[in-house]
Amino acid sequence: MPAIVLLGAQWGDEGKGKVTDLLGERVDYVVRYSGGNNAGHTVITPDGQKYALHLMPSGALSPTAMIVIGNGVVVDPKVLLAEIDGLNERGVDTSRLRISGDAHLIMPHHRALDRVVERYLGSARIGTTGRGIGPAYGDKVARMGIRVQDLLDPGILRQKLELVLREKNQMLFKVYNRKALDVDAVVAEYLEYAERLRPYIAETRAMLWDALDRGETVLMEGAQATMLDMDHGTYPFVTSSNPTSGGACVGTGVPPTSITRVIGVSKAYTTRVGSGPFPTELFDDAGQHLRKIGGEYGVTTGRERRCGWFDAVVARYAARLNGITDLVVTKLDVLSGFEKVPICVAYEIDGRRVDDMPMSQTAFHHARPVYEELDGWWEDIGKVRSFEELPAAAQRYVERIEQLCGTRVSVIGVGPGREENVVRHDLLGG
Ligand code: IMP
């Protein structure tokens, strides 16, 4: 009865969608457990079609798996319906989708506040995706959130919205000089969404327990990543949920004892969008090269991603924190053509070498990478399908990552397509 967690080991955009898709046909359930439409998964199907998904679990493209939006996700119904319509128009069946009634809704005031607060923060801004994620989770914690199940009870929906807009409208109007929101208009809009979403809303927890009892495979798919985790990431430059493996239990209701495997996904280098510390960030030609060859532009916002070398301190931290059993290293092909490929093995902080993540945010801001330079390789590795066929230097690079993280690298991505991988250990096998 395996429950498997799949998560990002860096700052997001590691290529998790591709890995879910790799597993998609062999798992029975794919469940999103955190975040919302701040995420962006690009999936390329066998017939070469490219899909950009934001809220739908990337298993949506598997013809058989049930797809679930767990209670830990924040749902913007407008975005979800647009995504469902987009998939249906392209012939993808979405009738296997189920949404937890306990998931919270992103409301118009969340989107409005996300943008306006960021603007007011000026240079201290987080660099959010502007999708209302932080304000929606904020209301959840403050116990004034509106949940998916409230869509099914128009009286409750109105009552909760009236209450919450009493405060939010004051903030929008008096603090931020924005237009107040009209309760009637928002209720009417959300009741329309309710009609369309009704068939998908379900008690997903029990569904997953039953599936596990039947011996089916449940894949819990993280959005964002370890270093964007609210508790364990580079706070406050984080997202407002827990993308780490513990968050998978909270965000789905699957108990920790059901988890048999944790798959961490990491790029062969590092990227980050938004603000916040990033010790191996490159500001030179090498960084530009990674961005260009790696196509490092956000799926959700189109923003340029910040690029840098692989940070083994972060990777080791992610491995220990999440209990990663298998690492997937994506985009190794992007590193072809560098004479030397540096790996950050430690930090220098205020003149001292530090091998692990420092305790304080201030120290992390001061961290300078200590690099170990490995030989590069020139070959195009896009067609390579076995580890032995990789150039010797590329093999050594992967093996060094394994040593530094203390985790085996089970799959290596050598190109964007579904088939473009070197599989060393089956992610569902032994
Ligand atoms: P929020 O999740 O929109 O509140 O943004 C908070 C931080 O997380 C910002 O730095 C975003 O750029 C970052 N972030 C959110 N979602 C993603 C993602 O899917 N990939 C990478 N970064 C993300």
C-alpha cells in the first residue's frame, strides 16, 4: 500500500511535472497537497504536445490515474475551471478529478491584497506570483478562510464573505486606496463556479485511505519546493504552505506510516524566482548561458529565473529534511559545454567554513559558496539512455552529488521530453 511523495529539493521549477508524468501511468492516484496556481508544471506528452498546468495535478495527463486536489491546496475556482476547459478542448478527460471540500478558496480580495501588499513593500517585497496565495493561507490560519465546501451552501458562502469583507474592504479602501469589493457580485460569481465544480467536490481523505487499503499507489505531488517551505525554507522569502514531505500528510490526510518512498527532484544546477538569498547565484555569462540553454523563464509568470551552480548544502539539507529515498537530477544536458562545473560543497560565512545550512537568516544572507570544480563535458547527451553511456565527467558529476547528499540518484533528465531520461533505479521498484 505505497504512498509516495514527490517534491522539489531546491527553490522550485525542478521539473517535478515531468517526473509525475513518468510515473503517471503506473500510479492510481496523483494528489496535489500544497500551494495553488502559483505553481507551473510543464509536461510534454509522447505525441509531443506541451501542457502548462498550474492547479491540476500533473497526473491529469495520464489516461488512468485519479487526480485529487487535497485539503492543503488553495483553489482559485476561476483558474481551475479555465484549466479544465483548456484540457477538455484538447481532448483530455478531466472526469477523474476530485477536490477536497476542505481545501480553501482563493477569493478576489486575496488576489487584490497580494498585489497591493507587494507594491507597498517596495524593495522588501517577496516577489510573489501575485495569485493571492499568501493572503488565502493567511485567512486559513486566521480561521476566516472560505472553503470549497462552502460553495455548496449559498447561505454560508454569503455569511462568511460578508464577515470577511467587512475587514478586507476596509483594508483595500482605507489602507491601500483600492476599490472595495461588492459582496453580491462575488457571491454571484462564486455560485456560478459552484455549479460547475459540484461534481468534483468529494471527501478525498477517505478515498485515499480506501485506495491505500486496496493496495493501490498514491502519489502525493508537491508544488513549489523545500527551500520555499514556510517553516524550513528561506523565510520570509517563501511560499505560504509546506511543500516538504511532512506537508504531504497534512495536505492530504494520508498518514506518515503509509509513506514508503520520498522522491526529491533537483536540477543539475539551481534556479530561483522571486527575492531571497541564493548563495550560488551567477551574475555572469555562465548564468546567462544556463538561463538561455535551460529555458529558465517562469511557466506561471514568465519571469526570468535567477540561475546558479548546484548547491550541495541545500541538496543535503533537503535530503535529510524530507527523508529523500531517491533523487531525480533533471536537466543534466544543460551543463554540457562547460569546461569546469563547480558544485557548492560548503559556505563561507563571515570568514568561517560552514558545511550545513546555517541557523540564522542573516548568516544565510552572508553565505558565500565554497566550490569544488569538477571537469565538464562537451558531448550532447540528449540521446543517452544508460548511465554508462554518459561521458565519464558527467558520471563523476552525478556520483559526487550522490556522495554529498547521501542519497542515490535514481533518474537523470537529459532533455525535456518524456523519454529523455536515464533511469538507474525504477522509482516505483526496489
Ligand atoms: P507566492 O507563492 O506566490 O506567495 O510566492 C512566494 C515565493 O515563492 C516567491 O518567491 C515566488 O516566486 C515563489 N514561488 C511560488 N511558486 C513557485 C513555483 O512554482 N516555482 C518557483 N517559485 C515559486
